[in-house]
Amino acid sequence: MLSARARRLVVTLAAVASALLMARLGLWQLDRAAQKETLQQAVDSSVALPPLPAQALASTPAQAAGQLHRRITVRGQWLPERTVFLDNRQMDGRPGFFVLTPLRLDDGSAALVQRGWVPRDMQERTRLPAIATPAQPVTLTARIEGPPARLYEFTPQGGETGVIRQNLSIESFADETQLSLRPLTLLQLDDAAAPAADGLRRHWPLPAVDVHKHYGYAVQWFSLAALITGLYVWFQLLRPRRRTA
């Protein structure tokens, strides 16, 4: 059996270690928030830069990583027969599809364009709208992004085929279509001077990094540290003194 003094020592050490751990986790979350804020500043700076010329579009993954969120103006020919509808995608809180079509560029390569969003037919899920696609070459302004966000799926990555898909891998799609796809996607933007007549919605959210959750986690950890400290002070220091007073 531990003596009363030994028990107090164990309780003190446990309380100090627990409070320090909680505080350290809080500081770690603040550090993560600072990193995310730096990343958000970099994203905002990229978005604010003038559009890249078409010939500067990345052709390697390393180049694409350095061009993320930059605007660019490209010219090319749509390949509507390769259009894909990504299912379970939302815009303005409504379920629907993201419409992706490859654009053959002037140099013979192609870029996968996230053209916009269309609502789902609530009566027949597989009934897809006809997307007006110009047959002549087009010039469009877009934002350079990575591949479309992946949703949970039961099929292996890259295993989906057909017009309606849950996810789309650029590498797998390039193998499937035999297109020389750039290692990125282009998020088509509305042109105020010459709006597209395809009926697609392009209320794309600005790229953002979730910083606030880290501050929330930090508050939780610091609160736990304060709670542990408060309980220790009450049960080990104040309450025994009140009993002996």
C-alpha cells in the first residue's frame, strides 16, 4: 500500500504530466493553424496573379504543383465524346454532376476541363442533360487545379468506366482515352464578356484552407489543461485545507 505522501506524489505527477500534454497538443494545433495560414496566403497570392499564357501550362506533375490555383487562358478543341459526369457532386447545396470534358490544345496534347455543374434528374438518376459543346475551337479562362476531389467508392481507384462515374483518375483516363493529358485539371471560369451558352453553373468556391478547426482544437486542449489544473488545485490543495480549517 502506498503511503498518503506517495499517493499525493503520484497524483501530482499524473496531473502535471496530463496538463503539460494537453497544453502541448494545444500548441501543436496553433502551429498547424499558423502553417495553414501561410498556405492560405500562398493560395491567395496565386489566385491574384495575372493569367498564365497558354504555352506555360505545366506538362509535368512538379510544374503543375507550382501552378496550382493560377489562372490561365487556353485555346483548343472540345472532345465531347469523352465527356464524363462525376456523380454525387454538390454546388450551392444541391446534388448533381460535375461535367468534365477533355480539351485538345493547339500543340496536340489535352487538358481535362471541369466545365461546370448540372443538377441531377430526381426522377431518373441516369438521365443526363445534353451539354451544348461548340464544334469550333474555343478560348477559355480557367483556374489550374489538381484532379477532382475523390469520394468514397467500392471499386478500385481508376476502375470506373462509362459516362457516369464516382471518381476520375487523370492517369487512368489518359490510358483509357489514349490522350496525352496534362497532369492537372482546368476549372473553367465564367467569362463576363462572352458567357458560355452551355447551361452549366460555375459557382466554384475560392480555394481555401480550413484554419478555424485548428483553433477550435487548440481551445479544447487548453481547456482540458485548465480543467486538470483546476481539479488538482481543488482536490489536492484547497479542499484538504478547508477540511482542516
